[in-house]
Amino acid sequence: MLHKNLGINEKGHLTIGNADVVSLAEKYGTPLMILDDGRIRRNIRLYKKAVEENFGKGSLPLFASKALCFKGIYRLAKEEGIGMDAVSVGELFTAEQAGFDLSLAYFHGNNKTDEDIAFAVSHGVGTFVVDNEDELRALNEYLEKVGKKQKILLRITPGIDPHTHKAIVTGSVDSKFGSAIETGQAEEITRLALSLKNVELQGFHCHIGSQIFEIEPFAEAASVMLSFIAYIKTQTGFEAKILNLGGGLGVKYVEGQEELDYAAVIGEMAKAIKLRAAEIGVSLPLILLEPGRSLVADAGLTVYTVGSVKTIKGYKSYVSVDGGMPDNPRFALYEAPYTLLLANKAGEKGDFFCSVVGRCCESGDILQENVCLPSPRRGDYLAVLCTGAYNYSMASNYNRIPRPAIVWVKDGADSIAVRRETNEDMIRLEV
């Protein structure tokens, strides 16, 4: 199986976290997203232990909310003692409603509105990750008005190409995110931050991209950032207390992709960071990481019911399911690879080659092409593995299709985390 929390039981059914996927589909209906509580906790604990052991007490992982956002995930993060990053007031509000302490929140975003700034400050967000000079000035003005100070990091673009999909590269010079070192704007915004009396600069943040399997881009980014820290110290006397290196470690979606040992990768990152800090004579700052995908992706799967099976003679076959692009737009956006199988025939050999498509009135509504399944029939349950990240959080109501339910699986027992959206839910705000 793709990951160790998956299996096949005596009925030949797919299992996740020792729970029968077919039984869950029959109980809750489809499309259905299933999350393995134990797998998420295992991933968080692995990260937390590795970060603390390699970078010292106070360094910790921050869950990247954009990967998966609903109240239950923040309750879990709170129980496991990690921080979180958010890119919107909606994510902050969701976390707060779940009882998460927003003093452990890092607020990102390249276009924080005045309303966003006011909400975050008034609700006690611990740290702003400031993207640009406009935001920095607006934040300082608001803080002046309300008589408060705010801890901040500055988002810096180190100019690193991580060789990933161009749509998920975020650390190059030509990026909508952050201030580039190469152009001199990183130094300019640092000097501005140090001159403003209502913000307290703690350090710097960078993020180079997502779904990266090589350690070299992370080590290179860390080296560039440490050199920038050293330069700023010589120019201004300010020495960063915090360096947030973002997230982006890759996840195995299909056989043939590497399954990263995250603890080992963090250990190698630490060696490179400590060596570089010693070489240039700067104190090692507190290191923060922002894993999202690598905490939740392999803990989730989505199960659908097969509808039509259609073969166009001389061309190809299509298997249609009762979900698709609205609950998983990643193939349409990135041609993202996934592993697909029939949950009720998980032990059978595949012999039917097809494209698995969704129900939307859209030619691009495809879950995966060139899939080999065991003779699919109407009513079979089709599972897409590794959908814990960037599926529910990117879901829409395109074609007025309700978003799926989310079910927790813990020690073989199941419970609802997010109820299935209804047609009534979709018109609730309309007048």
C-alpha cells in the first residue's frame, strides 16, 4: 500500500486507520473525505521532536492552515502543542472558534486589508508575517491608533528555484510574495521596520515552494537567509531572533515517488544551517517550519461512488464518479498525480484502463488519466488516496454541488468532523 496507515481487510476492502472504507461510504454517503487521526498525530509528533532536537527548545512546527482548514484540525493542533500559520481572517476565526490560542498564530498574506489588520490585532494574533512596505506602514498606523505594539517577521524572497511546478514556486525574485534580497528591497523594508515604533521586528521568513523532494533548495535558502541576517547585523546592528523557513517538503502520492524521512531531512537541514551560521559568525536564531501537506496529506483519502462506465470504441474509456473538480481541483490546476483504486475490490488486479472523471459540466473535470482498475461497475466505491491536503480546503460549489462530509477515524472508530453540505446551506446567504 502507498502508506502504512492503509490496508486491505479480509473482505478485500480498503482500510484506513483500521477502518473499512466501504463501510464508511455506506454509512455516511459519498463523496466522503476520511481522515486518520492517528496518522496526523504521528506526523505532528515526528516533526515536533525533530525540530526540537535539532534546533533547540522554542523551535517548533507551525501547521499551515491553507492545507486543511476546519475546527477539528485546530483542536488537534492545540492538543499536540504546535503553532499555526494563517493566510486569512477566515482561517484565524476558525482556529479561534476551535479554542486555539492565537498568540501561537503567524498571520501571512500578500494583501492584508485594513479589516484583516484590525481583526488580527484585536484578536491577539502573536506574529504578523509582513509581506511588503504598504502593509508595514498600514499596520504601524493602525497600531499607533489603538496604542499597541505587534511582533512581526518580514517575508523575504531568497531567489531560489526549487524545481517544482511553476504554480507552487514562491521563493523566486519574480514573485508576488515578499521582498527580494537581490533587488535591495529586503534591506529597505528591514530598515523601515526598524524605524517604526509600533512594530517589533523579530526576524525573517521565507518560503520557496511546495512538493519538494530535494534537501538542497532548503539548505540553499537557509544559507541565503543566514547571510542576509549577517549582512543586516553589520549594517544596522539588528540580529534576527527568529528565522522561519516555511514548508514545502514533498509527499508520496504515487508509487515511484520518494517517501521522505522528514526527521532525517530536518536533521540534514540543521547540519547545513548550523555550519553556515558558524561560518559567517551569526548566532543560530530560533527556527520555525511550516508543514502543511506533509502533516495531513497521507492521513486522508476521498471515496466516491462510481456512476457511469463508458468506452468509446477505438479511443478510450471513462469512469465517472459523484464528485470531482469541486472537491479536488488539483488535477485541473496542476495535473497532480494520485493513486486511485476501487475500495470494494482493493485486492483485485487491475485490467481496465480509463480516465476517472467527475460529474461537472466541464471537460477539464478529471481526477486522473491512464488509471488501471479492476473492471469497474456502477455502484463500486472508488478511492483517491492521499487527499488530506489541498482538497477540502480548495473545494468549491461549482455547478452547485455541495461539498463533502469529513469523517475522523481514530483507533478504528469513526465520527463526523464536518457534516455534508446541503442544498439549503448553499442558498443560506441569498436574498
